[in-house]
Amino acid sequence: MARQNHHFGQYVPEKIPYAITRYVNETNGLYGVMNRRLAQVPLFGGTDYSLAEMANCPWAVPWQRLQQNLEEFPNLKRWFDTIAARPAAIPSYEKGKDISD
């Protein structure tokens, strides 16, 4: 859903309000699911950094372009900040600033 959100919100030349609204709302619902899961565990993989973190992170990074507010999802925000602070992630985030659209 986040991919469709990003596609219709960022790349489709003709803005389609129905599609944008639908996928923004779908993404919001998925962020809610993620937030509830992270209320139970520190990371999607439980207590260890896992493939689940790697798979979910790309859909959390562009939260602003996806028209989401991480303040509404405190557990997801905590997780996002934890992942972004990982030593291996810091240079990647810096490089991404140069190529992000």
C-alpha cells in the first residue's frame, strides 16, 4: 500500500484524488498495525535486528512523502529512531539525502 501511496502521490502526472486518499489511508492503517506490534516488542524481529527490520524500514523512511505523521505512532517512531541511529545505517541515510527525490 505504501508503494501505491508513493506512486500516486509522487509520480503520476495527473493527480487522482481518490487514489491518493485511498492509499494514504491504507498506509495509515498499516502504520497502525506496525505501531501496535511494536507496542509488544522493541523490534519487529522481537529483540534482535532482523530481516523484518530491513523489509519494513524502506516503507517508514519516506513517512512525510507518504503523508503520514510519526508522532501519531509513538512505537513506530521509537523503532524508526532506533533503526536510524544504528551505526551501519547512519552513512546510508547520509548518502540517501543526495539521491532522494
